[in-house]
Amino acid sequence: MGQANFEWAEGYTKRFGLVYVDFQNQERTPKQSFYFVQQVIRDNTVPDS
């Protein structure tokens, strides 16, 4: 199985994206990465590490 297709084998168990979705009630919760991307967009720059 190729690297690009690895996630397909995991089904819905692997979580990607900027927002966590609870499949039971469809509630969405922003992840830390969401706030990072939000800051990058707002400030138009990538913060120093």
C-alpha cells in the first residue's frame, strides 16, 4: 500500500483537519492547529518558533 493511500485503510479512526467532529452529535471543536492557522491568516505571517 502506498504512503498516500495509508489513511484510506484507517477509515474514520484517523483524525485530520483543523476541527474535531464528534460523530455522535455532530458537535465541532476547534483543534490547536485551527488557532495557529487563524493567527497566520490574521497576521499574514508565520510566527517564530
